[in-house]
Amino acid sequence: MGLQCGIVGLPNVGKSTLFNCLSNAKAQSANYPFCTIEPNLGVITVPDPRLNKLAELVKPERVVPATVEIVDIAGLVKGASKGEGLGNKFLANIRDTDAIIHVLRCFDDDNVTHVDGSVNPTRDKETIDMELQIKDLETVEARILKNQKIAKTGNKEAQRKMEIYERYKQALERGISARAVALDEAERELASDLHLLTDKPVLYVCNVDEGSVAKGNRHVEAVRQAVAAEGAEVLVIAAAVEADIAELETFEERQMFLEDLGLEEAGVAKLIRAAYKILGLKTYFTAGKKEVRAWTFKDGYKAPQAAGVIHTDFEKGFIRAEVIKFDTYVELGSEQACKEAGKMAVEGKEYVVRDGDIMHFRFNV
């Protein structure tokens, strides 16, 4: 669907190491600032046990999972909003993404240089927040200047926009990110063309040492306290451990490695699912002998829109959708059994597709 999560953070916090674990693309990883200059793009497979279960039942010729795009963006430093370091490039790249994965260094290691000389993830978070907020404030102030003449003429829409811009301005001046400003759907629509950096949904990833991967550490606790008011998810991952796991060749070897660490699954699997979630994405399935496939759709899509994910003709010529719930399909074992049991629903254009639906579309072009 072309939606992307950008991995951001200060230099040397483990962004590129984590990206390498997520993607087959190999971003350079080295112990000095600005190792990543151009953003690296990876198309990442979304782990989904439901897809595996359908494949077991249907035994198709091929299985196609859902994917999500992850972008590794150059490290940020203080003054980026004024062009310091690679600031302008960083800010332009992050503006193109739909959500942020903010990696914070939560491990102590004298052999890995910290750009600010000491490990303090809450300070690091504030550094990036501040730079993004400064840039957003510039955007909002420029828009206020542009819009205020129109508002003074009595234009109702311009006046409503001015009210929203002022609310953003007041929040940003107080060091509060745009995503924390309470707006209703209509107001959000009016302000959507601002494309504010701090309005993007965020996921915090605490990069820890191997000994802290199961239970975290004092740095992780500090991060959790710092972001508590945001309602954002915090994941604990050891990028170095994930890199070791990625080198193991078999599933059995990886599982043994995880068990030794007291983990049920690799951190990158949790991260990919969390990225999928903050992008507001869900999955429906198609299941046939030729192919069992996971299709990505935006939460709230109705049946014709979901059909359009497969092909625009499916949406244009939509007639109906035949829908089986995932649990029902697994319980009865096949599409035919679901039909015979009267468990296949026929839905029209107003049906809101649910995560896990198994769908077959009827259309006419």
C-alpha cells in the first residue's frame, strides 16, 4: 500500500543494526556518526501465524505474506532543525514516512561511542522531539502567516484552520508534540496538509544489552516513565542479539537460542507487527489451491475498497463479497465445509472488512 515506517534516533543507537535484522537489505553499520546518509528501504514480511495455518489446511502452490516498508533514516543531532549535521536531509526523509520507530540506546558499552558522551535515553528522546517540534513550529507559523489574510475576509474555513493552527502553535511552543493536540476528525482533515513531523504515530524501541532483553533495565524504566502520557508502545529489543539470531540458518537453532534467553520469539517479529499496527493496517486473506495470500488494508475499509487492494477493477465493478471468519474456517477445515454449514456470509458495499476475514470478491467490469 506504499505506507512506510521510518527508523529514527541519534547516531550510534543501533538503528542500522536493527534495520539489517529486519531486512535483507544490508545498511552499512559502523561505530561513527552519520554512517547512514541515504535512507535505506526494506520491504519486510509481516509474521502471521494465521497465514501459516491456512497454508496447512489448503496446501496451496504458493503462500504470499503481507509486507510493510521500513526506512532507515540518517542519525539526528542537536541543531538538525537549523541544518546541523545531516538535519535537513533527515527531516525531509522523515516527512515522507507515515509513522516513526524511535530507537533509543538503553545499553552501556564503552566501546560504542555516544554522540553526547553518555547514555541517557530520555535526554536522547527529548533531543529528537525538540528538533522535530522546532521544525513543526516553523511550518505552523508559516501557515498562519499565509492563512490569516484570508481568515480576516470572513472565510469560515480559513477561520477554522486558524483556530487549529493556533492550538498546534501553543502546544509546540510548550514542547508538546502535535500528536498530543486533541482534534476531532473534521479538524484533523482540515489540518492534514500541514504534514507535521510530530503528528506521526510513534513506537519506541529500547535497544538493550543481552542481559536486559528479557526484563529490561533502569534505562528502559526511565523511557517508560517518560512516554507514559503519550500512550505509545515501548518495545525492548537487543539489536546485537537479533543480529546473532539472523545469522542462524535453521528455525530450530533460532528457537533454541531464544529459549536460552528466556524469550518466546525474536524481537524483530514483535517490532514488525507493532509497525504494521501503528500504520493502522490490518489483514484479510484469500485462500485457494493456487495461492494463499495475506492482503493489507487500512482499518475501516469497506468491502469495495478492500477489493481494490487486489486490483482497481475489483473495486470499480464490485458486486458482493463472500466472507468466512478465520476461526470458523479453521474449525471446519475448508471453504466447502463452511459453505455447507451456512457459515459463508454474502456482504455488500457497506460491509466493513475485519482483520482476519477470508474473502472472495464477485465483480463485473
